[in-house]
Amino acid sequence: MNIFSWNTRGIANRDTVRTLKELKRLYKPDVIILLEPRCSGTNAEEVIQSIGSQFSCVEEAVGFSGGVWVLWDDASLMISIIKKQAQFIHMRVKITNNPSWYITAVYASPQERLRRQLWEDIRDIATERKGGSIGNMNACRKFQRWMCDCNLIDLGYVGSKFTWKGAEREGMERILKRLDRAVANKEWKMMFPDARVETLPRCSSDLYPLLIKTIPARMDIGEKPFRYEIMWETHSEYKEVINDTWKLGEGLPQKLNLLTNGLKTWNKEVFRDVFRRKERALRRLNGIQKSPDYGSNQFLYRLEKELTEELEGILKQEELLWLQKSRQLWITEGDRNTRFYHTKTLIRRRKNRIVKLRNSDGEWCEDIECLKGLAIKHFDDLYTEDQQQSFQLNTVLTYPPMESEHLAIMEAKLKHDEIKEALFGIGSLKAPGEDGYPTHFFKENWSLVQEAFCSYIRYLWLNPEAIAEDFIRRSLEEFGIPHHLRRIVMSCVESVSYKLLWNGCKLEKFLPTRGIRQGDPISPYLFVIAMDKLSQLIEEKVNEGRWKPMTARRQGPAISHLLFADDLLLFVEASTNQTNVVKGVLEEFKLASGFQVNISKTSIFFSKNVTGQTKEEIKNQSGFIEADCLGRYLGAMLTNARKGKEKFKNLIDKVAGKLKGWKSSCLSFAGRVTLAKSVISPSMNFDMMHMKIPKGICYEIEKMQRKFVWRGDMENRKFHAVNWNTLCQPKYLGGLGFKKLETMNVAFLLKILWKIHTDKEAFLWVQTLVNKYGRDKILLHDMKVCVTDSPLWKELTKLQGLFYQNISRSIGDGKEANMWRDRWVKNEPPLLLNSKKLIDNTNINMTVSEAVIHGQWNFEFLQQFLHEKTLCKIRALPPAEPELGSDGLRWNPASDGNFSISSTYRILENHGEETDQIWRIIWKWRGPERIKCFIWLVVRERIMTSHRRARIFGMNSSCHRCTGVEENTIHMLRDCPVASRVWVKLIHHEHIHDFFRAPFNAWIRWNLAMDLGTTKQGNWNTQFLVTCWWLWKWRNQEIFNPPFQRPMQPLPFILKQVKLIQEAFKKEGQRKNKIETNICWECPPEDWMKVNTDGAAKGNPGMAGCGGLIRNYQGRWIAGFVANIGYCTAYYAELWGVYYGLKTAWELGMRKIILEVDSKAVVDVIKGATNFNKHPEAIVRKIVKILQRKWQTKLVHSYREGNRGADCMANESLFTEPGYHFIDQPSTKLRSILADNCRGATLPRLISVL
């Protein structure tokens, strides 16, 4: 069906009527909508007759304002007028036996008062869940809000973006606007998934006509690529098909080809079309339930049960299908949101579908073959090398030399674990390659495919194809990449062939002669290496004095350019001479690399002191346009002006676009919560990283989040069951984990302060800020601000007090930190405030290094001033020494001392420790998120029972089934007779009395913690939660959807739902479940020694110690140690254990060491501390320093059951004298453990299965 819509701005003239007739002949619309005809009465009848339409509906204009006409010819097209008004006509459309749908033809008045009433009237129509609307609507924020409130989707456009062309005015650019558009609700979009809106050529009016095609000509004719479907994995025969087919081929490519053919056949013959199977199951169920024997025939009962189970499986498969196609992966699997996935997929397909292109002559092309040819030609030209003489770029500057250990890593053979780690690091449902298999397939079947997969990767690694000399190869060679790896990289670059995926169909391939593979993980690295040559070329010109860079302040860092991939900022003196230098550098780089400047995307920004004449000369010489603002660079707005609320309207629009109203109506409460949280991170975090967001903007976006979660709209605020402060609590404290944006902004700004104080030399931006605004002050104690400073610096100075409250000195050489005034002892104020006696003038300025003598703390001196507990804390800190580097800073809220946004946000919001385990139980339960969120509301007693509704709205509080009995949460879920009859059949008889007597809070906690079921199979919490969920759903359907009736046999129904949930989450459970495994200590290889260490503390923090032992390849005792450390945490004691273990092994002359620790956090922090001078913990610096010696060491995580010997030593250390003690003989208790280890004794442990 075709619908033609045109704002004629007056129809009563011959030219317009003649044009309309011609358009009607060309496009053959079924329905014609004319807006603003500017005629009525007899004139209108004459015009309609002259047009030749058989049927019409006219809402006449008021004078020369408004008016809507609807015309059609086909008698079989049944159009019923539902409602009409001065600005719209609302109709129902039905064609023969097809389902009916609704259309609203709208003319929106230019008067704000009338238009506001129009939006209200159409909102009423939208709440009736009826069709779309077509019309002339002002594209403003109010209109967007209205679309959001009405859950409407913009159908887009094909052809011209703008539908109105303004008049030309002297000295001004012509104004173009998109006024006319078509929008629809999700139901209409699902009914007509391929519908499109074409903007027709403009004639006889200043507005373009629109043509809406509900079923346009197909654009996806051609070979469809194979796509692996994750829904196949739910079929009982899936594993058998995969296993049998995989055995047939040799090598990965052949195996995948055979599997593809096998899956295609199996899908067609066995799995079959999921939508047809769903329709068939629904028809059969409908037939059973309409049968006169329904309810008395046992055969029909069993058949209904089987079909219902089959339908549940089909619906699960459909959910997985649309989840995969929608590319929306933030919803938890098992929480059905099929309608959301479906709608999202349709919208994405509409945006991606190409139906028109302009050719080189500027003409629109719609022919399918012509469109395909244009697309192939465009990309073929893009990837075809220009015919020009090869030019080699030689620069004095080159890449820094690669370190020997990095070269060794690159030249090493590929390991099985490296291949697996790389594969498993790719998103499971990311767009697949040409073979059609996403990484999800390989992960799910890794035990089957790993041998063939890894063998093929190793084959490619050893057999790269031949390469050619070009810019990338020369850059790689100059960079120092090993020869073999260069061959592999160039093989990836030059062995490429492309096939366009055109509207879902594959086109013929073409071979590129330049460019790098799109989507290849190695491509960004190659691009950076290539662009680095441009950087070297610019630096060379700067060093020669030909390129004059910019400085933010005298003696400040000179900035000539900033590079990020292909985004480039150049800074030079404003002169024609410098313009020539810049053009020369860019031209030289172009000749060597093929990279060209995009003139249309390049602009010049001048400083205020550049004269108008100089600007014109530079613009004429360069060919670039002038910009009054640098605009956005990498997403950041580059302007020194204060950013008021108006500057952030685009941010609000971006978030609003992601929280559109149709999404709210498609998603469950759990889905809305997840989406509302997930869209904020990418939308706002980047801006928060470098600027202060106005409070009003933060409030507006949080308001949008709340509205989306609770399904409110801009005009009608829906009831919020839980307040925003509670939602912003972490899940372990009873919230939903939302973040307060203003607090997050403060956390990001504090991170800038942290970088300024800890990375003064590492980052150019830090050097520039400090040089510009630091004013040669010691920033740690004296950050000043002036009126002319940037808004960012002003905000940072406001936060310096908060920053200083949360930092302490991390002692290195101890030469900068003041002994008494600075905070450097953990969890202690400056020692000056906690000393036993007054610090005299001779000692008040001493540094921490002066408290160290002969490499140890000078406790003889410190005991004069400090209490015993403080001395114990100092004993647990490594003494200052030059090898530890200069003193640094420690971020006190973080356990490892490194700044993190999460620890900062937690301290700013004062989030404490877990106080109620019920929240953790709820969120760790393996089941649908919608049920978790429901139980979360139940525990908070925020579900809308009659009692709660009466308290809020003053209504009747009685249960709808129990006359005169108040319906509170416990009554609805347990005490109501319809609920209690269900529970009696589920509860074990010995618990029934307590079950029905327990108060609400105890009842909930008891059921989640205990197994009260009749079967005692350990799945009671699932039975309990699912029963609560269905009791609530049945209650709501009885009230809001009469004459609904609960199942006659609720127990089988609930047990079936429990079974379905357990099966749906079975795979997830297998991945995350824990299995019992026997753990034992293992001997090291011959010629190696194994060191096991551990730490212990009486309290956390508390008095602590560490210990360890060394054994040879036979498991025999070599040596051991214990150390009473002082007052610290068990984590810190573990670090001391690692240090003393390494120190002991080194001093005993051992040079091949395997070090085992049962703390994964310790292993991770040591392996991650690549730059030991920068780590805030001195003990980590000491460990990294000793690891860098010339010996072979392996740091390995061990389970506690395999580390019993070190655990024994650590516990013994708590009862020794302070300090380190070498042990040459094991204790009696330890001898028993050593004997167990030597004979391979094991202990059971539950470990997670990957």
C-alpha cells in the first residue's frame, strides 16, 4: 500500500491540481493526504472531483489556516473515520482479510497554543495503542518529548533530508528544514517491517511531498550469507550434529565448510523455521482449547501440556534469534525481551538499508543493479592505489628502539593459552566474519574445536604469504619489528579481498591495492605506526626551526601537533610562511603514504590577535575554511568559554535518544533498569573526564533515567515505588547500582588532580596545565586560581581540600615526605597530631629518610615520640631507601593505593560494608532478572498491593478475593487462601506451621536461606521465588484483565516454570558453577626450586606476620623463614611474604624459582606493576625490583589447600619476635604437612568451572 502526503500550501489553482494529477499517475498512491489546502465548501468539492478521487474525508480549513483532506479510489479499501479535528483526521484502515491498522493525518498549526492541544489529543490516541501519524511537525525538543511519550518511532526518509525550502535572502544562506515526516508505533512497524518513506521531488509548493510505501519492492535479492544461529544450541540434536560433522574434515577451513553445509541442511529439515513452528503450536493450542471435550478429555490435557512445553522452547529460541540480530547484549540471557529485540532489529535494518544513491552526475539512482554497481565502484576506487611514482619518506628522527624482552615475546612461538585468550577476549556475539561463525560458537564448543583451531592459527603464523615493498612495510622495518612477524603482518594487509554485504546480500569481490583491513585488530596498530612517521616529520621541521610551534606559557612545553589515529591538530604561527611549511609536510607525507587531507573536514582556528588581512591570506593559501571554535575533538568540546547548560543540550538529546519511549514499553522492569544504567556510562563519562557538568544537566539526565525506569512521561509523572537515593545504593546495600552523576563527575575531576600530582612528566596535558596554571608552585600544598584561569582549573582548585583528605605519602627514598607534618603511616593522621610529646624545632622539619639508620627504622629514636600501635604500623612499612625511587602518593580509599573511580565514588557517597545478606542472595540467584527485581521490590515492601495503594491514594485496602481482609504483601503472597493452597502442596510438612506463622521479614529470609520443599532437592529458593512471581502475576491479571482465571492445577504449572528456568540457566550455571576438585602440592621441574609463601593477620588490619618455605624437585625441605611484620592487613602481609621468599631464595644462590601464593590479588598486583617507581605501595616496588634481577622466576597462584606449608609458617610467625627469621629445620607440625605433600595427599575444594 502506498500513501501520498503533501502540504500543498493551497490546492485551489490549476498548476497545483495538474501537478497532483501527474504525481498520482506516476506513483499510484492508494491514499492521498493533502494538508493546508486553503479551500473549503464548494471549491473543495470541485477540486476533489477534478483530481478524480472516488472517496474522500475532508476536515475543512479555518479561513486560510489548516485543513486536512484524505482521498482514495479503491472501494475494497475500507477506511473508517475514528476521530477528526481541525488539525488531524484519525482513521482505521482495512484491506480485504488483512488485519486492520490506524493512520492519523496531521497538520500541526504554527501557533504554539493550538499545537500544544494537538499533541495532547494525539497522545490520547497513542495511549489507545493505535497506529502511526503522518504530518507536518516542527522538529523541536517538545516534539521529540511528545514522540517519546507516545512511544513512536521515526520512519526516517529516502531521498532529500529536508522537506521545506525557505526563500533566498540577500547575504544569507537559504534555510532548509525537515518539517514533514512519518512516525509509527512499534506494532505498526512490526506489521510493516520494510516500510519506508520517500521524499519526492518538490514542485508547485515550498514543501516536498512524501510517499509512504508499506511493502516496497525488495532490495535484498541475491545470495544471502550463512549465519550461525545461537538458537540452534537449544535443540537436543545440536551437539550430535556438531560432533559428527566436525570429525569429517581435515583442517579448520574444511571442517567449517562441511559444518556450514551440514547446519544448513539440518536447519531446513530438522530445526525448521521458528516462526512457522510458533504459529503451528499456537493454532493447535487454540484448537484444543476450543474443543467441546476440553477439560474432560485426558488426551487433550496431555497434548496441551506437551504443546505448551514445546511453545515455551520455541519462544526461548525466538528470543535468542532476535537478541543475536539486534546486537543488544546488555540484557541478561533468560529474561525474555523478544519484543524489544525484534523492534530494535527492525529499526537497525531500516537505518542500514540503502534504497537510493546519487551517481557522479548528481542523479538519484533506484535500480537495484545500478545501486550495486555504484557501491562496488565507490569502494573499488577507494581502495585502488593512485598511479604515481613511489616516494620514500626519510626522516632523521625514527622510532625508539625496541627492548630485547619485547622482541623475544614477538619472536616466540604461539602458545595454546595465548590463542585461547585472544579468542575468548572477543565479544561472543560480535558481527561474524565471512564464514558466518561468531566467536560464541568457538567458545561454546572449545573442547571440540580447539585442536583444529589452534593448529590452523599456528600454520598461518609459520606460513605467511609473500609481501611487497611499501610504506607500511618500511615503517614496520624501521620500527624494529622482527622479520618473520613483518611477513605475517604484511600477509594480513595484502592478502585481502572484499565483498560488500548489500542489504543483506553478498556482491562480487574486488581486490584492494591500498588501505588496511577494516575490523582487523592489527589495523589500528599499523595505522598508528604509519601516522607516527608524520609525527617524526613534523618534529624534524620543529628541530630545524622551520615549524614554529605553540606554547601555553613562556618556558612551557612546545606543542606542534596532536595525533589520535586520523584526527590531527596542528599548532603553528599565524603566517603565510608557516602555512607553506604545513602544506609541504602534508604533501610529503601524502606522496609517501597515500594519506590525504580531507579538505571538507579541515578548518583553521585563529587566535584573537591575528589580523583580518592575515586570516584571509592564510585561508586563500591553504584552501581551508575558518572556524570560530575548535568544536569537538575526540568527543571533547574544545572551548575556553564557560560551559553553561545550553552547551550540553546535545548530551541530553543523546541520552533521550537512547531512552526512547518505545523501548520503555517493550522492556520489563529489569530491562529498563539495565538499559537506563548502561546508556549513561558511554554518554556521560567521557565529558565528565575533562569538565564539570552543570548540576542542572545532571539532574535532567537523572530525571530521564527515573522516568524511563518507572514508565512516566514528561507531563504525567508516574508513581515511583522506590526513591532515587535508594536506587543509587549498591546492590549489596539494597539498591540497584545507579550512579549519582554529580558525584561521578567529582570522582572524575579528582582523577585529574591525581594525574596532575603523580604524572607530571608522563603526560603532555599535565605538563601544559601545570606550566600554565601552576605558577611555579608546589601543587601538593599550594594550588592557586586567578579570574582568567580556565573553568577546569577553577573546578580543580575547589576540590583540592577533598583531594588532600584522601591521600597520603607513599615512601620511596623518604627525602620529600616530612616526618611529622605529612600523612605517610596508613590509617594515621600526621604524626605531629599523635605524638607522645612535643616535637622540638630541631626535629620538626626532618624527612622520613632521616628516621632510617643502616637500612632499618630507627625505633630507638621513634619510641621517644610515638605510641606502640603507631610503631607497629611503621614496622609494617618498608624503610625508606634510594632504590625505591622518589616518594609518591597513595590513594587511601583504594586497597592497593592506586586511584580508581569506584573506590572514590564509594567514599564520596559513604557506602559502607554489607549489612544484610539477603541482597546478595537475591542477586546471586540464577534466574530471570525480572523475578530478581520483583523480589527486590517485595523485600522492600514496595509492590502495589491494595494496602499500599490505599495509603497513597486513599482507596479500598481489601483483598479482591477476601472480603474485609486487608491485602498487604504477606497476605497477597502467603495468607490469601488461593496462595496458601499452593504453598501447602510445596512445603515439607515439618515446616508448614512455622511457614505460616513467621512475620514478613523473617519469612522472606528464611525461605531464601533454607530448603523447605517437599522434595528436598536443593532448589527451594527457585521454587519459592517463581511461586511468588506467579502469585503476583495471577493476582494482577484477575484485577486488571477480567475474566482471567488462575490455572485449575497451579502446582504442575509452577513446577514446569521452575524446570524451564533451571534449563534456561543451565549453561550459565555450568560456566559459573563450582565443582569439587582434589588439590595437592606439586613438585617443581628438575633444576627448579619452589617457594611457597603466605601471610596472616589477627584482625584486618591487625598484628600480622608472614612465612614461607623452599623445596626442591623431589619435594624435600631446603629452607624456610618467618617474619613478624607489625600492624597491617592480611593482604599486605602476603606481599611481605612474597618479598621475603624471593630474598631468601636469592641469598641462597637459587636462580630458577617458582613462587606460589594463595592470594590472586597479590599475584595480579605484582604482575600488573610494570613501572615499579610509579606504584604507590613501597613493598610492591621492592618485589618488582628483586624480580628484575638476572634470574628466572615464575609467579603462580595456588589454592590454599596446596599452600598448607606456607600457611603453617605464616601462623607461626605471629608468635615470634619482630623482624625476619631464617629457619633451617621445619617444626613438628610442618613435618607432617611436608610428608603429606611428598606422597601427593589431596584435599577437596570447590572451584569455579570456566
